[in-house]
Amino acid sequence: MLVVSTDSFFVRWSRAEVWDLVFWVALISLVTYFVTGSRFVTGLRRESRESRELMNPVRSWRRFPIPLTAIAVLSTVSQVSYITAVTRTTVSNVVVIVGASPVMVALVGRVFFSERTTRRVWTAIVVTFAGMTVIVAGSVGEPNLDGDLLAVAAVLAFSVGVNVWRRWPEMSRIVGLSMAAVLSVVVASFFASPLTMEGRAYLACLGMGLLNPLGRLLHTSAPRYAPAAEVALFTPVETVAASLWAWLAFSEVPEAGAVVGAVVIIGGVLYGTVTARTGPLTDPR
């Protein structure tokens, strides 16, 4: 969560156009996934043949064509929505809305995948949506309303994607995320002017392209070593850290509505996960 929290800082610091950022971040991320995947395959030399074949993009896609395609589309939508949101509203608004992802994952799992949802989680969902409503309502009539709504879209896309990962846990994380990076590069190439950015923008893209993939891989690997509920508890780390970076770097002080919404959302997330032994996976993008 600490690694992922730097995304909003890089986006705001770059001062670049959204599609230019998407293009370069996805391209550099693809290289990062390739290097990471190569190291991982090397470590699988003594593992089963099935494990090695899952790291082969073509064979992996033939085995899971629909889930992997869905992951690529959803991850692209989530990434583009998140980056655009940060450029159109305050960082605090975006990351607070993103902090609602644990209960959003539970809601999506219940609606689309018929997963059992406890009364405690439903209560957390209601509380969390109340917090999101406070934030979005504070932006009604303001220029940053579309940014808040894009942050909501990013959370929804991510939440569906996490449920796809949970339904097909044997899918390769690296292959799925790499497919998303390829799709992002292809889509962004129609709108971007990637060779016209300033020097600081390229540095920001390099930072995001190296850190964001590592954050995603760490986060998707965490449930292998700790219960999903414990993983979910770390979502507020991104919310707090990203708001802190924005305050220190850009003197961006959260508005009162965002603070109130943050308290409500974090309270709902903690209520739905702290006392539960199992829970949803979390984060954006």
C-alpha cells in the first residue's frame, strides 16, 4: 500500500496529459512485468510443468481466455480512470474513495458472483457508501465532480477485477497484468503524444512504471501469506499516505467533506474487516 500510494504524487507532479501518462506508465510497466516474470520462471525450473506453462502468455490465455481478457479490460479502465481522477479532483478525494474498495469488492462479489455476504459486511457496505456520498455530494456543482465520479469508476472496475482473480486463483498474475499493460499502450497510442512531454513527466512515468507493478504484484501475493481480511486492513495506509504526500509536496489540504467522508469510510472498512476472520481483497488499480 505504501508503494501504490506514490501513484497520485507522480501523476500530480508530472503535469502531463492523461493519455501520455497512461502510454508511458503502461509501457514501462510491461518491461517491469517481463523482467519480474523472467526471474519468476527461473525460480520455477524445479516446480511442476503446469506452473511453468501458466507463465506462458499464449498457453495461459488459451486456458483462461475470458477471465484474462476481462482482467486486461478492467485493469485498463481502472488505471485510466484513476489517473484521470487525480488530474481533475483533489488527491485526498480520490484516495479516500479508493479506500472503500474492500467493501466494494464484497458487494460486487455478492451481486455478480453470488458470494455469501454477512450482515456485518452489508453494514460496512452501507456505511462506506454513506462516506462516499458525503465526498461526492461536496463536489456537486464544483469542477471536480467528474474527478470524484471517475474515482468511483476506478474502484468499481478494480472490484470486479479482484473478484475475477478470486474466482480463477490459478491464473498467472504477471500474465494478466501484462495483458492489461499491452491493452493500455494500444488504446493510449490513439490519443497520446508521448514524445512531447517535459523532462519531469518522463521521470514521473519511470517512477510509476517501476513502483506501480511492484505494488500490484506484492498486493496480489499478500493473501498467500496472510488472511484476506488482514490484507484488507492495510487499505487505509494508501489513503493516509497519499494524502500526506499531497500535503507535503503540493500543500493540498483535504476539505472538510473529504475528512468526514474518510472517517466514515475507514470506520466502515474497519468494522467490516477487523472483527471478521475472512474478507475481501483490496486496492485500485
